[in-house]
Amino acid sequence: MLLVPVLTACPPSRLAVAPATGFEESTTAALAEAALRTAPAQRQIIRLGWRTDDGRLQLSGNGAARVAPPDSLRADIAAALGLGRATVILAGDMAESQPAAVVDQVLPDRFALWAALGIMRPPTGIVKVERLEAGPRIVWRVTDGSGKITIFELASGALVSVSREEGGRTTSQMRLTRENGEAKHASLVDFNRNLRLEIEITGREPSDAFSPETWRLRP
């Protein structure tokens, strides 16, 4: 089983995400077009390292993500010292993992794994799309049928942050750092669970077509 700590130290502070006013109504088609431009043009294998830290307990590991644009992603991750392994597969609106609890334990919001790789993937069940533009900065505010709000911030077309709001409060935030235009580091804070996760991208390489088995869990 992959071990993921629940952090109980002083909770991190919430940062301002987007202005409260200035948004204009937009469409899911415009949102999808903006999201598509953040995806890689070809299949990739992305090498990464990850860590969690609550000031008392640290866990870390590494892994690889296979990305097949526009909507398929497989991440295989392992914890250091043989503490556990896990696989997460996202294909279209489907999400599954091995062990099965990992999706809900680590990724209650499916778009977060995409975002950590620098790819904007809108959530499902969208009922309202709003857009704010300020020079090279564009902020998308997306509301789903349950009232959850997802906020994507792009700078010159590149994803730089994504946040989730529920009941008028920010519940999670991710900030991205880029090098040479590519996402290099993602810092995610889940305020509901007091969980902090850091992901470092250590390498990218193009890939030939993935085999059909890539999108299936091992029996």
C-alpha cells in the first residue's frame, strides 16, 4: 500500500487566487480550446520525483507519467525504501488506480495530476464558464453542477496555477514553476486534509505509440 501522511502541523495559509470581479461569461468550447493549447503536441514520458512534509514526517519517491494527448495519462509512482507502489490511469473521464483507494486518497480532484505536469484539464460536469483577461494573464473560473469552483490561471498561454473553491472558501491550491517554458515544479496544498505535496519534473522525452496495455491495470 502506498503511504500518504495526513499532516497535522500548523495549516498553510491560503493565498489570493483571483479577483472577485471582472469576469465575463464564456463557453465550454473556448475553455476546451485554451486547455488543448497547454497539452504537449506529441506523446511524452515524464520523469518525476515527489515528497510530502509536515515538519515531523517526510515521505518521498519517484515515478513516471506517460501522456498521450489529448486526454490519456498513466502515472506509476513508488515511495522510497520500498514503502509502496501505485498506478493511476486517467483516460477521458475515466479514472482508476491500483491500489484502488489511491485515486480518492491522493487525487480527489482528477485535474490536479494533469496540472502538476503543466496541462490544463477542465473538470467534468461544467455548468458555468467565466473568463478574465489582464494582458498576458488569463484566469478561467469554472463552476460544476455541485457548486465547486475551479480556477485556472494562465500566463502567456501557459498554466501557472490551479485552485479549487467550495462553499466560499479555497480548499486546494497548486502553484507551478517553469523553466524554458516547461513545467518544472508543482506545489500542491490541500487545506481540507492539511496535506502538502511537492512534485519535481526531472526529465521529459518523446515516445512512440503506447501499447494498449498501458491503459489497463495489471490483474
